[in-house]
Amino acid sequence: MSQAPHPILIGCSGWSYPEWEGPFYPAGMAAGEYLEYYADRFPIVEVDSTFYRPPTPKMVRGWRDRTPADFQFVLKVPKVITHEKQLRDCHEEVEEFIASILPLGDKLKAALLQMGYFNRGAFASLDEFLQVLDAFLADWPHDKVPLAVETRNPRWVGAELVEVLRLHHAALTLTEQKWMPSPAEVLRRVDPVTGPLAVVRLLGDREAIEKVTTTWDRIVFDRSAELAET
């Protein structure tokens, strides 16, 4: 008997955008009502604010209590872990972050380890990075919080990275960005299924979009072909 396919959950990178009033949120809606409105229309959201600092208990309880029972959150790992300490000597910071988000309960879909571009001053080689990543993933509580890993070094997306992620059941995050291999290209290189979930981030070229418009009431770039390929 074949297993049922996993559902595909589509959401946005946040909900606290006043510029969405009109195109998405009703005009005049209070910012405090955005999340409930969003959660009635999407099944999942990525939380960007946790990249800057772990959320407070009050904040997490608010997210949990203001959304439907089956709603899901993906939260970015704080930059002190990814960008400042670069996955090294950050056990206390990881514990603090995990403790802060666990009150989401079943609504906690995953954490997103979004790294910056690492030059040779950070890691002399891919091998050095993978050694550090391997140690970090070995310490991560995957049974409590599934983890999706995103690298911004295009040449590092390959079999070696996939092997380390699969060893720890961490998801390889596929990204649609101009300097990264497209999700379709990654699919041609490797089997990207490395954990219990898959994450695809369609980020696009925000700088190019904002040269054309600062509103969200029309299609600026038609990405239908890329979406179909993905």
C-alpha cells in the first residue's frame, strides 16, 4: 500500500507588513489583527523577527492562541548563532532559542537555519564548514524541533552537504535567488530529500522589484515558469 503524499503548505515570510493593506489586508485594519486575518487564509508562516532575537514567552503565546489549531510556524534561528558565532560555541544560545519557541507546541513546524555567505575568513573550505555543521547538528534537538538548513554559498550545495544533512535528518532548504542554484537545478544535482520535511523559499530579487514598485497590488515579474519548474 502506497503512503499518502505529504501536504504542500504555502505561506509568506511574515505577516506584519502595513504595505499589504489594500492588496491583502482590509484598509484600516489594526496591525494587531493581521495575524488572525493571515492565518484564516494561509496554513503556515515564516517568522523573520526571531532572526534578530529569541521571542518572548508572551509573544509566543500570542502567536499560538491567535491562530487556528492546525496552523504552522517556521521560525528563523537567531543571527547570533548563524552569523555572529557561525555555529561555533553556541550551545547556550541554541538552548535559549529552543526553550523560547517550544510553547508553540504542535504549531511549531520547524526552525530555519538561514546562514549568510561565508568567505574564507569564516571557513577556509567546504570541509571545514561541514565539520562545524556536523557538530552543530549533532547537538540540535531534532526530536523537539525539526531543522531546515539554508546555505548562501552556491558551490556548497552538493552531495557532501546533502550527506551531512541526511545523517542528522535535517532538511535541505531550496532557495530561488539570483546568486543561488535554482531548486530545479539542485534537483538535477542531488536527491534533496534529507529529512522529514522539505522547505522551498521563493525569495526572488527584492531589490529589482523595489526599483519598479513599492506596492503589492499588481504582478511585477511573472514567475509562473520558474514555479512550474520547481
